[in-house]
Amino acid sequence: MVNILNVGHNKANIELTLANGKSVDITDMMTSNPLETRFEIASEQVLLLEVTPK
């Protein structure tokens, strides 16, 4: 589980990967929608993500 909060005034570009470089599946736990490994988060947006290795 990963919690992300953008406290900046601008959008932030995020990329989630494992330390060993392997791919992950990401699901937004608040909406159950899948996300790509690279995504954008708006200013003051909060995400609670389930991240699992493929």
C-alpha cells in the first residue's frame, strides 16, 4: 500500500517501480481503477494505491 499526497502548488509526475526494475500493477484503492506506472497527480490530490509485483 502506498499513500501519495501532492503538497505542491503544481501538478506532479509520478513513476512507481520496484528497486529491482520489475513491473508492478497499481490500483487506486478509493476508486478500484487501475493506474499506469507513470501518472500525474494534481496539487493537493491524495491517492491511496495498492502496488503489487507482476
